[in-house]
Amino acid sequence: MRKEYASLRRRPLLAPVWLAALAGVLVIALGFWLVIAASTTTVFVMRHAEKVTSNPDDKDPPLAPAGEARALELAQFFGRAPKGQGLDAIIVSEFRRSQDTVQPLANRLGIPVIVVPAAEPAAAAKRALSENRGGRVLIVGHSDTVPEIVNELGGVDVGPMSEAEYGIIYAVAVPRFISEERRVGRASYSPCRSRRSSLLASETSA
């Protein structure tokens, strides 16, 4: 009887030890989750807004009035992000239509605009990831570079983009750890009206 009684008396004393161990596990799990979340880089990829097409010989045309309106809507689209969840960088090409598309947004957020040649879409993708790990980046390219940039980032073939296609934004979530899944989403926006759509595809990096 004495042994059983002593055993019963000692068991309650072990409870704080187990509670402390469980709390430690939860803290470690939470810390691991925070590391993963902080190390996931989100890259938004889109084509520039509508350009002037009246002069076919102009290789660097400005934005058309519709493109200017879209650029203002883009500033609203990303400018409403909660504090701490906004863009960290913007990457554009050397062409005026690409840079003019993000100018209202860059002015609103007060962040620098980085120029990467349009002929180097892979370099734009690489720079977005290497210089903004765990952050959010917007890349504004062209109809013939956006699909390549998305494929470079997420490993997903989104198909060709037509010359008449504007207002499509691809969102690519790139985890730091290669064993995790890369996800590619798609959204669309237009002047005076924004609409988000569902997940387009997902791909596990190799």
C-alpha cells in the first residue's frame, strides 16, 4: 500500500514537466512555421498597360489613355495592401511603357524601380528572388516575356499571351526550401473594377 500511495503522490509532480515539454514543442513548431512563412517570396508578374499603337515605327511608344487609367488602377490594386504586406520592389524593362505602368504605384509606395533588360526574362526572375527573399515583388514585362518569367519562377507553362491581352497578373509563391510546393495563381484587374480569380496551377520544385 505504501508503494502505491507514494506512486500516486509522485505523479502530479510530473505534470508541470510534461506541460513545459509540450509548450516547448509548440514554440518550436511555431518558430518553424514563422521561418517558412518569412522565407516564401511572392512574385507578381504582369504585362505593361495598353500602349499607343498609332505609329508602328515607334519602337518605344508611351501608354495610351486606357493604359494610363490602368496604371492608376494598378496603384490602387497594390496600394491597398495592409501595412507590412505591400510590395518591396518593382522590376521593369528598359521600355517606356513598362516603366510608365508602374510609375503611379512606385510614387505611392515610395519604393525603387529596378530596370532589367526585356531580353533577359530569366535575369528578372532571378533578381526578384535573390534580392527579395521572403518579400513581395512586382515584375512588369511584355507579352513575349511574361510567360517565360512565370515559368522560370514557378515551373508552370501558362501558355502564350496575345497582343490584345492586358490586366492579367500572375502570382508565384516561391518557398525557400526546395522540398516545398511552388504555387502559381492568376488574377485580373481593369480600370474602375478589380476581380481576383482562383488558383491556376501548382508545381512541386525538383
